[in-house]
Amino acid sequence: MIDKINALKDQIAALAASNADEVEALRIKYLSKKGEIPSLFNDFRNVAPEDKRQVGQALNELKTLASEKINQLREALENSDAGEGQLDLTRPASPVRLGTRHPLSLVREEIIDIFRRLGFTIAEGPEVEDDWHVFSSLNFAADHPARDMQDTFFVNRMPDVLLRTHTSSVQSRVMENSRPPIRIICPGRVYRNEAISARAHCFFHQVEALYVDRNVSFADLRQTLLYFAREMFGPDTQIRLRPSYFPFTEPSAEMDISCNLCGGKGCSFCKGTGWVEILGCGMVDPNVLEACGIDPNEYTGFALGMGVERITNLKYQVKDLRMFSENDVRFLEEFESAH
Ligand code: DAH
């Protein structure tokens, strides 16, 4: 009997089938009630008692081997496209998962696109900067609080190497290296030494714009801002400029837009005022032009800077800044159809 079992084992190990009917035929031949293996089990009662242990074990092994082999053959056929000797075109396709653009990238591209239509070109600068380009050339006083370690990440002191706190540093780099007319837009990441919360982060993104030429006026700035606001937030958007202060612009202003959630009527988002602040701007301070080698008697310019997170919050009402850097796909996938 042992010989018979071993011969069957060899036979079964070598089985092959080219379609489901053949697999079924093999199953019937070996495993069905009257199949070869169950009939061996029937013969088992005639085995001499001293051989029962060895034969029983071999029989069980044979049975496991046979059912595994039949399953294997069946699975191999199901997984191959040649299941019934032909392609099954009704089988569902494997889904292709498309990635999504990050909301900050979407908004940054939209801002750049609007300024590109006005003739601005992209300029970039390093994130690891020096004191001159981030502060001194931009007319920051020696004791300005932004120069403090509390606000700025320093990589080194004396000479100062630091992470830029704003993209205005790209302004001074471009002005040093080119002559007017200058019309640039500078997108980039900036860093500040802030505790991370829903409303503040130690890094975020800004877009800066700079226009320097003969006879650039505040009216040019205002018209550019109005065009930007209406392209970005819709044709009914109103803007208002409030006097402000930045070391590198004189005069300086902050721009509000009519709240795009309530249309200016007043809601919880705009704290009932109907207006929300979106950017800082002004006429480039003559000291800055001079520090960068541009004659302030011949040229004037305007500059503006905005936070990409801020604009994104306004467009998509993202309540917590941390969402932007957590890479939670459930959040990111919400922007799938945004563009
Ligand atoms: N650099 C400013 C900031 O980080 C933003 C800014 C304000 C940029 C006014 C400008 C500007 O170019 O004119 O908050």
C-alpha cells in the first residue's frame, strides 16, 4: 500500500491542467467520494495493525498534497487571463489611483499665473540667507525685533547665516544683479521661530512681487492689486488699502478684500467687518533702491507680499494651518477636482 501511495504522490505532484474543466476532472479522479484517495482510505481497515501508523500518516499527506495541488491549479487558471483559453473582457479593470495637487501648489500656481498675465516673470532665491539680503539691504534698523533669535532661525552668528523670514530677500538679490525695468514674482518657503499651532507654523509660503521702472506710481500698485484681487476672488471683489508700516516700503499699506464668504455683509469669518486682510504692499523705500545699486532719483517701484496659506484659507476655508504639512491623504484628496 505504501508503494501505491508513493506512486500517487509522484503522479499528483506532476499534474497539469489547461482549463477549469480539466481541474474539475482531476478533482473527481482523486478526491471525490469514489476517487482514488478516498478508496485508499477505505482499504485502510485491512492494513496490518503494526503498519497502521506509517500508512495512516502517508495517506493523510497524500490527501493534503492532492487538495493543495488542485487548489493551486485552479488559482493559477483564475489569475491568468487565459482562464478559458480566452480573455475575459468583462472582468473589472484594476483601478488606477491618480494623485492630487497640493492645495498650496494649486494656489501658488494661480497667483503666479495672474501676475504672469501682467508681464511678471518668476525669480527665486536661497532659503538659507545672510543678514544683508533679509534685513540690512531692506532698511531694517539694527535693533529691529525680527533680527532677534526669538523670531528668526539662525544657522550661524557672526557672520550671520539664517533661514529667510520672508521672500523680500529675493527683491534685493534681483535688484543687485539687474537693471530696471524689473518686474518679478518670487514664490518661496519662509521660516519663523514660532510655536506651531492652528494659526502659526515655523515655516510657510509667500509670494512677493516687485516692479521697478521710471515713473512707477502708487496708482500702478493699486490697479495691479485690484486686478489681482478680482482674478483671484471673482469680479465683484472690492479692495481697500489701509496705511501700515514696513521698513522696506514708504508709504506702506495693507490690503483688505471684501469678504468672499459673505460678500461683504459681515460673517464670523470676517468678524462681522465684511473685510479680510490679505497682503502687505507699498512703494519701494528709496534707501532700499540705493542699497541695491539703483538710483532712486531716476527710478521708483512698488512691492507686495502675501502668504500662500492665507490665500488658500480664504479660498478653501482650511481652519488649521497644520493640515498643509501633515500629508493626510483624506485632506489632500479633497482637492482632486479643484483644477
Ligand atoms: N515681507 C513682508 C512679510 O513678510 C510682506 C511684505 C509686505 C512684502 C510689504 C512686501 C511689501 O513686498 O511691500 O510680512
